[in-house]
Amino acid sequence: MTDTGNAAAAPAAAVRVRGLWKTFGEQVAVSGIDLDLPAGRFIGLVGPNGAGKTTTLSMITGLLRPDAGTVEIVGRDVWRDPVDVKSRIGVLPEGLRLFERLTGRELLSYLGRLRGIPAAEVERRADQLLDVLDLAGAQNKLIVDYSTGMRKKIGLAAALLHNPEVLFLDEPFEGVDPVSAQIIRGVLERYTASGATVVFSSHVMELVESLCDWVAVLATGRIRAHGPLAEVRGEADSLQSAFLELVGARAGGGADDRLDWLGGDRAR
């Protein structure tokens, strides 16, 4: 279930990871990952909770320094040339923290100017992003008063404002209502159709299967499989089934008969 394509025919790598390690005390979070993520694809980094997805993405995007290993994004070393790399990527991290006393419009204007985009162009892009993401009506509202879905959408707008080559999203649909999720999905599909690369982490296999065309499975800090979605899924009837097999989980959930009291006589 790993990527078995001919190396000469493989697409260019948007992200190249070699020997990536991270420990926290005695806990090994990421254990020597080697991985090439192809350019121009919608890529899912999937794994159970605690698999190391957030730690891996944080190191790849320069938010967390690895103990060992190298990361290149579009051919640039993340840790040797961080300014250039960060001008080429967009990041929507988990637990997104925003300038909550700014309005949505003010946030985009501020971030656009920080990135050196001319003011008129910032406003043009902000207008379009706010409209497409259904935030135009809330653009003058303080972010502190935004709902979870609105926060995810303004965070996505901020990550896309400078038109990055690679977009990294950590659980972008977590806590998002179905309407906002559909809007976010549409924007991401349009973005990848332009030739850009999206890398997003999730533990929801159905979502990954419906969105992604390339997948890497991570468990206990190691890559268990990677490649086009169809190859990783293999003969399984779904990505969920293949995933459970890859990470060594039991399809029944592992409860066995140890919860024999659950649902029984509550009078006792």
C-alpha cells in the first residue's frame, strides 16, 4: 500500500522531508520521517489522535524546530531560508490564534501590508476573499465575536491572501458547521485546480477520501503508507478500512465484552 510509481515519472515534490525527528522528554513524537509530497495535489496527512500529525506539520512549516532532519518546500530549506519559505506557504494551524480585537477586514489589511502587498491589491484580494468565504457581512465585526466556522474562514483567508504555492491546514474542518465546511471545500478545490498544493491533516477518513487524491498515513510518529489514494486504499472497501489495518486497530473498536454493564439494568 505504499507509493510504488517509477521515480523517474514521479511528479516534482512540493515538500521533501528527510530524517525528521522530534521528542518531548522521553516521548518520541516523530520518528525519522522520510516523505516526498507531490506538487499540485490535494494531500491528506491522516492518522489517529496522537499520531504526530500536528507535530509533523509544525516542523514542516517552521513553527517547531526538529531535533534532527531536513525539510525543503519548493526546493528551499525551511530552516536555512525561513523568510523565503514563509513567503511561499500559507498556514492554518490547529488552535488558531488571531488578533481578536481587529475586525476581519482589519486583519486581512494588516497581514497584507506585513507581507509587502500594495495596499490597493490587499483591499482587492480582501474584498474577494471575504465575499467568496461568506464573510462580507461580518467584515467589520471584531474577530473575538466570530463563531468557530467564521474563525476558520478568516484564518483561511489570511493564509491565502498572498497567493502561496503550498497551503498547510491542520484539521481545517474541526468544529465547522456544514455550510462553512462546504464553502471552505469549494475554495480549496479551486485553489488546487490552479496548480497549487494543499496539505491538510485529519483523522476523519470519509472527509479525506472525498477531498484528497494523495494520502500519507501516520501512526506512532512513523509513516505507514503513502501514495495516490487508490493505491493506499488498495483492495479495501474504503480508506477507513485500509487505515484501520495500517495502524493495527480492530474494526470493532476493541471494547469486546469489557463493557457488559453498559446498557444493562440501571437499577443495580
